[in-house]
Amino acid sequence: MSKATYPLKLPTSIKRAAARLAKEDGVSLNQWIATAVAQKVGAVETAAEFFKRRAEGHSLDQLDEILARVPHRAPEPGDELPEGWTPGSGDGR
């Protein structure tokens, strides 16, 4: 297996937590971080492939047709947008 070196700078608190977890797992910090990165890559690639398959054969026009059928009514309690929210403002926090 070929290996690449990458200098990594972590916030002290995250490095401390990762070192503690690596020790609990009985592996080196390097091995623990490499495994964590591999898990994240796998999860993101799996999600990307899932959504790609789900989108096959569909178009944004179809999405617009589906959304046009959604009834226009007030949101249910707890589903309201945050106070001061506007489109493009993110989550309103």
C-alpha cells in the first residue's frame, strides 16, 4: 500500500480527544486519524452515490411539479421559520 504524508494541524482539544480515543482503541494516533478519514470518505462517497442513483431519470421540472402540489397553509406548530429568516439567510441564527 502506498502512503502519502500530509501535515495536519488540529485544534489542541480535538487532538487531545483523538489521542485519548486512539489509546482506548489500542492504536496509534496516526492509525486512528487515518481510519477516521477513511470512514468519512466512505460515508460521503456512499451518500453521493445514493443520491445520484435516486436522481437518475428525474429532472428539476419534475421537482417543480411535485412542489406545486404541496398545499399552501401555515406550518404546523414547531415547524415555523426562525424570526427574521429570509431566503438566503441560512438557518436564521
